[in-house]
Amino acid sequence: MTRKNAQALAEALGGTVIPGPAGRAYAVRLVRPDGSVVEVEETGACVWRSLADAERGLGRDVVAIGDWESHSGLPEGGASAAWGSLYWAHALAKLIGGEPIGLGGRWVVEFTRPDGRIVVVP
């Protein structure tokens, strides 16, 4: 995602912007309540066991690496896994502890930040 989009998402979720692979794009890093770390990119995400592992690039939780479709927990195939889709909403909600909400063909994710504020990721 672009730096501007990553900054907006990081501010909404209470995360930080990090450079993506090979500096081509940006991602958002979010520390979950259990201490594990989610890194959200435009096309997918990965989960690390800890912030230390994420910073060193070690300990990647192999089960949680993939595109939005593979993270969603829904049957694969047949629907778009693009940002704003059913698969994207279910995957992002699962990864960050949010709630997927359908809005007439478009999906968003409602998320309660650690500070208690509720945000909606469109």
C-alpha cells in the first residue's frame, strides 16, 4: 500500500508504518493483546510470535502467512479477495480481533482499539 494509506490505517488501528518487502510498498504493524504481531499489507498479512521476532524477521507463524482469502477462514474460491471484499473483511477481522460488517455489497471491519476507541476500516 502507499505510505499515505499505511499511515491512515496505522493511525486508525493504533499501529505503526513499516517498509514493505524491498521498500516497494508499506505495511502496518500492530501488536495484539497476546504480544503477537500482525503486519498488514495491501494483498495480505502475516503474524509473528513477538515484536522481537518481527523486528529480526524470525519466528514467522507459517499458518498465518498469506493473502486475504487464505486468512479469512472461509471456503476458498469464487469471490474476490480484494480490499473491501468478504474475504478481506473476515481475514482482517480475524487477524486484528475485529468484526466484519457487510454494507450492501461492500465490507468493512469494526475494531476496538486498546484505548477503547472504536474505528471502522473501510
